[in-house]
Amino acid sequence: MTAVALRFEKLSTEGFEALSADHPAVVIPLEQTPQWAAFEASRGRTPYGMWAYYDGGTLIAVASFLWSSRRFRNSLVAVNGPIWFTARTSDTEARLMQTVRAQFGADRAINPLYVRLQVEHLQDPATGPIEHGWYEREIVVDLTPSEADIYKSFRPNARNSIRRAERAGVEILSIARTDWSTVFRRELFPILEETAARDGFTSFESGYYEQLLEQLGDHVRLMVAYLDGKAISWLITTEYRGYAVYYFAASTHAARKVFAPYLLLWHAFRELKTAGNHSCGLTGIVSENYPQLINVTTFKRNFSRNVVEVPTTYDIPLVPLRYWAVALAFRTRRTLPLTARSITASVRARGASLAGRGKSGD
């Protein structure tokens, strides 16, 4: 039985703000706001609009979509969304997905191959995704208790590390907004490059972070740990309607030796609490699709035992046959190198075995 479609209407910035104001208890990810859409536009991406979805007169969800134009797979992506304003039941989520499929499947202006969004109850038409987009589990720190009680809630390792950093002379500074871009480019981006090389990931170029700080200045903070007058660790947090996120961070090897990241994050919690935030998400930790997050998971779990499940990102195919062909091509492309390496290793091992036999018979 086909789910009954929801009614949808496109929102202006003013319309979004009005709906948000009517639902003050709903946590709204910054990535689903007009402010984030403006940041994406400044980076050359294309915001495609924000829609509200209704069941009669009841607001069900809101989703902000970005248009992603990539070879063979043009798509619409709701980054860290949709936002749910009612109970997220399996039935209601099915209706939303069917509505989105009909809505954008009929949009001849862009003809997307699929729509990507977070789905809690996996069911048709959700599938895939071709590639994973958002983390699936995170640590969330409650900032509503007193500072003393927040500190006591940390694991002993975190409290000991904070004290060690203090004894080592680590100083924490919140950088003046007017100096963000200059300080980041000159002092902090080199730390990110060192972190990326050490931990095996690829960062954005410096301009990305500078532009994020500039475009989202009302919703971000930049804090830096110094030792003997030299920057050794930094973090960027975001905040929107009382919910903060530990978004980006980097540390030198020297910072790790003196436990600077622990002291830096503790200072961030205190500053975010003072600013009126009730929670701070520490972003992704290890999960089935993100086993590579195991190292950061160890660090983050020192600050809270509160693990929150985040709905997994899935695709809603709009042209099913072509979607499956593209998905198969990308899956093959990802697995072929592994297969080739496995075959090469087997051949080398077989060759070494034969060589060993030849030598033993000499």
C-alpha cells in the first residue's frame, strides 16, 4: 500500500525562523539552517531550498537541501537532516520519503538521480547509500549541571589530564573575532596539516575554515591552547539555539604530550555553558560504517558516557535503474583495488614459497 503523501511548501528565511520560534524545544542542527546554506553558497555549492512538510495542519518535518552536481550522480542532500517536529514513527517517515521522491522526481529543472537524507526506520524506498555522509553515533555532554558537577562527571583520566595540562603551563585563549582568519591561516592551519598527516586523513584547505569562521561568526567559537607563547592545539565549536557542537580540532605532538586537548575542551564546555548552551555534541564516534573513528572515540568517552544514536544516511533513488547501475559501478571501483591487492599479495606469497623450495633443493 502506497503511503499517503504529505503536503509541502517552500520556506523563506523568515518562514523558517517563524516555525523555529513556534517550537523552541526542537533541536535544530546548524547544517539545516539558512545560515549554513549561505555558508555553502559562499563556498560555491548550490542551496536548493528549504521545505516544510505537513500532515493536514500539523508540521511534520523541515528539510534544507543542497544541490550536488557530480559525475553520473547529481543529487539533493539534506545534510544532518531532516528536522523532525513530531514523533518520528516508521509510518510518518515512510510518508515523508514517498513525498520527497514524488516532489523531486517531478522536478525537471534538475533531474536528480537520488535524494540523500537521514532515515531512522530503514524501509522502501530508502537504500544504499552510494557513499556514507554523516556519522551514526556521538557523545553528548550535558551542560546544565554546575561546572563542578560537570567536571566530576568526567572519567578520572580526563580530570587527571586536565590537571597535568594546567601544571605544564598550558594556557587557553579565545581568539578575538577580528583576528580569526589571520590567526587560523598563520598559526592554526599548520597544526591541522600536522594532525592530518599523523592521523591519515585529508583536511580542507585553509580557506574553507577561514570562510566558515567569517560566514558563521555569530554561531562559532575559536579557542586555542598555547604553551610558552606558541599555539599547540585548537578547536572550533558551533552553537545554535542552545545546542553546541565540538566541530573541528587539531593538535601537535607536543600538545598531546602535555594533554592540552583535554584542558582546551574543558574550557570550551565552560564557555559554552556560560553562553547559555544546554548540551555539547562531540560529533562522531566509532560505528559499523565508521570504524576509523575508534581513536577519537577513546578521547571523547572520557567526557561523557551519554552515547546518542544518529539516524543513518540513506539514498532515495529517483531513477531506480540508473541509480543501481551507478551504485554498482562505484561499489566495483571501491572493491577492485582491494581485490587486486589481495591477488598481488597471493602471487607474491606463492612466488616466495616457490623460491624457497628452489633454494632448499640446491
